[in-house]
Amino acid sequence: MVAFILAIANQKGGVGKTTTAVNLAASLAKKGKRVLVVDLDPQGNATMGSGINKGNIKHGVYHVLLGEHSVKEVLLKSPTGEFDVLAANRNLAGAEIELVQEIAREMRLKSALDEVKEQYDFIILDCPPSLTLLTLNGLVAADGVIVPMVCEYYALEGLSDLVSTLRKIRQTINPKVDILGVLKTMFDARSNLAQDVAKQLESHFSKELFETDIPRNVRLAEAPSHGMPALVYDAHAKGAIAYLSLADEVIKRVQQKQKSK
């Protein structure tokens, strides 16, 4: 069995992509799955949230995309989660410029991950909050996409943009990529606006919408500053429990997808 590659993507920022990448990885690992997190954002937040100091990274995603090192050569172990990390820092922003002239530049990540796909059950890609060459590499490499979104009206616009982008990628480069699920994050059931947007989501994306909602949760927000997933920071926090529930849904959906091939 080879890894299912899962991109966490939304062209809108501040929707909980990195929180989802790190906490879903920790939850899947807790359930006995072998997991690799690939940080595709030059901000390096998934790297830091996994307990790795991005300032100390000698080699990471940047060097892999440029073909200077293989994934195996630069893998790091998260000291706070039971998963591996392909780390990033500000250097990664330079890869965008350096790759522009390269042939098949959008295939770099996919080709690099082929080498380690059999070592993992899940490879989780934390994509930047815009359609950059780094995000494109992530979507081209992915088998499925999780779209985290906050229940605000502008978020629906971001979701339709991503759906349009995925359609183009399916038609041209990666015919298998599709939305595995839409995830409501920072969800406050007491808010009328959140409830209104949630209803719109259910009417347009009923099949894709996860049953699990990720609530607004202080412990979930605090965990990254301590360099650890919420599950490690406070296993009893509502946010940590929600991500464990999400992991169950993800495993189930991936199994269904693989059976239907």
C-alpha cells in the first residue's frame, strides 16, 4: 500500500490550514498510521507547530524541490508528534523564483514524494494561502484535498475559486485529484452567521462536508506556540477531540475511495 497524499488547501488565509495539517497528522499517527507532513508554506508554521525550530533547518522542502537533496536525506522527526516532517523556512520563497525556468516545475514535489510513498499511510501537504507554484506542486502531487473554511461569507468565494482551480488541474495535469472533504473550522454554533453559511455549505457541498466541525478552542490556539499538536498539549481539549474524530472520517473516506478505484 502506498501513501494517500492529502493537500490541505484554501486560497483564502486564516482558515486553519496549518492547524488542520498538524493536528490531523498527530491524530492519524495516534491511530497507528505512518504520517509525513510536508510544509509547503515559506512561513514555516507547520514546521514550528510540529516542534521543529525553522531557524535551525539546514535542508528542507526548498532543497528537495530544487533537486539538491532527496526527501529521505532531509526528513526530520517531530519531537512532539509521532510523525515525520519535511520542513520549511523563508528559503522556500526563493524556490518559486528559481523554479520558474525549470521544465515540469509543477511536478517537482510529486516526483520527489514517489521515493517515500511506500513508507507512509498518509502524506499531508500544508499549502500556502494563495495559488502559487508551491500550492500548484501540492495539488499536482495530491490524491485528495481537504478544504478548511471558516463560516463567513467571503470564505464561500474562496471555496469556489479552489473548486475552479482543481477542475483545471484535473483536466490538464492530475486527473485523480478531487476534494476529499470540506471542513468547518473555528466553528461557533451560537453565531447566526456561522449557521447561515453552514446551511449554504450543506446545500452546495453536502457530499463533501465532514460531519466533524472544529470548534473555536483556546487550547487549540495555544498549542502551536508550544510547538506541539493540541493532542499532546491537552488531549482533553475540545479541539483535540474534534481532530481525532476528523481522523476517523478521513480514514473511512480514503478507504472508500481506494475501494472504488
